[in-house]
Amino acid sequence: MRKKFETVDEYISFFPEETRDILQKIRAIIRDKAPDAVEGFSYDMPAYKTHGRPLVYFAAFKGHIGFYATPSGHQEFDKELRKYKRGKGSVQFPLDQPIPYELIGQIVEFRVWENQDKKSNS
């Protein structure tokens, strides 16, 4: 069973240094692309919201980083994500391959826009 964490800092510090570096970079990308996002936890992983709606989540596992941008975020970048193992709203970035930080930033930007658009249309 996974440890329960109270903060994202505590969560990130739990992992080996190489994994911590990746998680910190992903966190920095999210903060850069979504400076107004609220950071918290959901499903026992770091979670971000904008306009009260889920934005993205991420988590570290033994062999990969899980990135969750809801189904729409993954559908929008289907072509770019095809080479990775995926679920309906998830993608796995293997730890033994380069992490696509630029793509993660593009997905976060899309989700920020999408949440803003939903807010404007509600």
C-alpha cells in the first residue's frame, strides 16, 4: 500500500533522486503554464485545478511517471502520445526514456485553455 502524503513536497521527497528531479520538472512546468492552478491531492497523487475543475495529475511508479490530463487532454494530443502506453485519461512515460517535458507543457496549456473556455461558457 502506498504511503499517504500531506503535501506535494513530501510526496516528491519520498522518491529516489532521479525520480524526484523528474517530478520537480513536471511540477515546475505545471506552475509555469498554469500559475493560477490550485495544487492539492486527489487519488493519492499531486493534483491541479483551475476554475474549480481538474487540470492534470501526476504520479511516480517503479518504472514510469503517470500523467493524467483527463480524456480530453490525451485525445487532443493523440498523435504525439501514441508511442506511450495509455489509458482513457492516462499516459505512462517510462523512466528509462527521455521524459517529453515540452509535450507535457503543451498538454497543460491546452487543459488551462479548455478549463477557461468551459468557465466562460457556463
